[in-house]
Amino acid sequence: FPPFLVTENSPLTTGNLPKFKEDMYYVELDNMYCIPTAEVPVTNMHSNEVLSESDLTKKYAAYSACFRREAGSYGKETKGLHRLHQFNKVELVKFCNQENSYSELENLLLDAEKILQELNLHYRVIELCAGDLSFSAAKCYDIEVWSPFEEKYLEVSSCSNFESFQAQRGNIKYRNKSNGKLDFMHTLNGSGLATPRLMIALLETYQTKGGHISVPKPISPYFGKDIID
């Protein structure tokens, strides 16, 4: 459960600043930013540190609120659960050596996919082309879940490998055990998953003709029932 407020250095490390400043909430009196995702505080946990390669890969899972201005978003998508200024999300963050980062990206993707598979929701995975990559990512997969009502896919996760981009900004290094030299870490993250859009897919996919919701088996113990009236 990471901090929701961070200093300017943290989003600068992750690449949210300066490019996406307009999408972030800024608290002027304290010179702090509300986090757009738990990626920001978790990635900065090891800023200015040198880790041993034997400690890698480090894996973190963080649950947090996320705050986004959604600048430029208008119309019906700003109503309901599709686009929110505040929403909850589980974030998966990895720190690894340079040789393993792309295999770790594939494993990260599978971790996020497994949730949708367990819930038996229809989804697709898209590998982004270079022109669609974010400012700081080297490779990225988007996971999109199907919305029966909207008749379109909704993004619920982006799994990215930033290689050493964030590590160079945050001065995050590890000592290479083969030659003893200091190398910049490779960082990765992905959502597992964004809960509002996941809720949309669950409500629309499992709604019965009578208007009830049939609760998927993996989460029915949390509700104590199989049907929600």
C-alpha cells in the first residue's frame, strides 16, 4: 500500500514528467503530485541504490488509488466506470538484470492474463507498434477485455519493459556478478488489473436475462452467494 503523494523526482524517474504533466494532479502548496499509478512510488523504492544481482529478479505487487485528470477526454466515456479521475488498481513491478528483462515481460503478461482466464472473461492481447509506445517503454503489451454492451474492447492492463530508461533516471543499479561492474537495472510493470473496467466486463458478461448477476466461481466465496439480485 504505497504513498499516494510523491515529490517531483518520483514521476520524473518513471517518465510521467514532464511529458504527461497535464494528466497529473498537482498539490501546489506542498509541491507534490498525486500518483497516476503505483508504478511511480514502487519504482522509486530503489532510487540511488545498488543491488546485488543475486537478489534479482525483485517482484512487487502494490494496491493503490490512482489519480488522473483524463485531460482531453469528453463525452459518455467520462460517465460511469469507463474513465475515472480516481480508481483502484493492483500494480506489478519488477527489477531485473538486463539479460532477463524480456523473458520477465512475458511472465508478467501471463500473470495479468491469468486473472481474466480464471474469471472466464473474453479478452485479447495487443503488442504495441513503435509509434504507439509510451515515452519511456521499449516494448509493451496491452490487455483488453470485451464489453458486451459497448461492443468493444476496454484496456485493463499495459505490461511494459522500460529497459534501463527508468533506472538511469532514478540511478538504480546492480552489481554484475560475472564481472563485478555496476549496470543499470531493467524495470518492468503491468496492471493486474484496473478494477473499474474489470467490473464493467464482469457485470455485462454475467448478467442473466432476468437482470441478476451470476457470480464467477473464483470470487463467489467473497460474496457468499452465486447470484446477486
